[in-house]
Amino acid sequence: MKPKVLITGGSGLFAINWGVNFRENQDIYLSMHNRKINLKGCRLINLNLESLDSLYKSIKSINPDFVIHAASLTNIELCESDPNYAYHVHVILTSNLAEICNSLGIFFIHLSTDHLFDGSSPFVNENETLSPINTYALTKASAEKMVLDISKDSLVIRTNFYGWGTSYRKSFSDLIIHHLREKKNIELFADVFFTPILVQDLCNYIYELWNMRANGVFNIAGNERVSKYDFGLILAKIFNLDASYISKSSIEKNSNLVKRPKDMSLSIDKITAYLKKKSSSLNSHIQKLKLLEDKKISLELSKL
């Protein structure tokens, strides 16, 4: 029997790529909110995360093997301007979903972020003390704690991913590729570092962790720490695009932005040891991204 998975944030980058990745061998339910899409091989549903009673009935009716909570307010500026709303989305609604899954005995997976630290150290591990420097990070940190307080058996994933997006939501890699193909200049931070992972690889890792019934906090990221600028150069090289349209920028010169960590790189020592496997290189991940375009996956998603 196929495993049954329910994913919130059903029109988001993570959920649609999970759907494409696993639709042949899983029963996938994508929970929609304001935006409604149709993705081949996936079932679309509406979940009212505001109502415990409605949520209980809906999830009990679906009876998924596991739930992935991917819905999030990723606009950092909006979070900073409306902290109450950010808290409601990240903490209250997450708590509602975690409570229901716990009461029904359904495995709960919460997608978190790599923004939880002040950026003063590279390759932070899962035991590092959290030091959020903006509202987005603060509320995501609170959500993590809430999830683990509700159920120690829950799984919390810290990550930063990229992949093919839709007409209405572009990923970081989409943005760079689009600019270069249109021969438009793009500035990328040379002083902001991260460990990005292709979303398909992220999905595979999460599925493996579910199969092993892992719990607690796991970093799932790439094994290479790169600047946003260098990430763009690697994309340009593999996609055979003109990198001269990419120029260096500094986050220090963008004083209009809400404060962000300059180093978001994550250590993957824990998951590497847990799964007894090494992560592929950034080059190989981006080669997979190109292969997905060759297989028309990017075209399918761009039409959503």
C-alpha cells in the first residue's frame, strides 16, 4: 500500500516538488489556502488551521501516515512589520496542527529554517543555542520549541532549498537563471553564506527519516558553504549562461533590509551519520536541476 502524506503550504515550492518527486508511489494530499492549483497525481484539499475541531475532522478523515507542515510566512519584511501576524502563522497555527496530529497518533514533520542564528559562526549544528535576530527567525524558533514540547516524537527540519518554481513563486535559482537568460543584470551578495540543497534531495532525505521514524531536530542542507554570489556563478556555468551579468553586492550596503544573518551555513554531520551516507556536491545537485528541466518538470511547474 502506498504511504499517504498530507502537506500544508500545498502551492509552495516544497510541496509541489514533493508532489512531482513522489506522486508515482505515494498518495499525496496538498492543502491549499488562498491559491488553488492543479498538480497531476496529487489530491488538493482545504484545511482550516484556525479551527481545532475542523482540523481534527479533516485529518482524521484523510488519516495520513505522516503530515509535513511546510506552510510558512517567508517574507522577512512582512514578519518584521507585523510580528503578531508572524507569531500567529508560525506558532499558533503550527501548534494547532501539531496538537491534532499528536492526538491522532500521526507522525508530524515541521519544516523550519536556517535563519535561527546570528550568523557569527559557520556550519552550526543542531545543538547550537538559538540566537534569532529578526521576527521571522524568532517566531520560527518558537514554533520549533512548541512542536517538540507537544510531541518529542516529532521531526523538525532546518534547511535552505532551491528548485524549479511556478509562475507565481520563483525560487532563488529561478530568479538567477531567468535574469541570465533574459540578459539582465543581477546583483548577488558576496558576503552572505549558506548551504543550499536541491529540493528533490531534501524530499528524499525527509522520506528516509520518516521511514526510520527519526525524531528531534535535523539539519538537511548541502555539504558546501557558498556565498549567494558564488552560487550564481556555479548556476551560470552548469546552465551555460553568461555570468558577466552577475555582479557582487554586499548586504551591509542594503540598510533598507531587515537585519539578517550573514552566515546561515548548517552542519550536516548528524544526518550524514544517522543515514550513513554522504551528501552529493553542489555541482551534482545543480546538474540534477538541469536534468529536471530537460525532463520538462520545470515546464510543468511553470504552468501552475
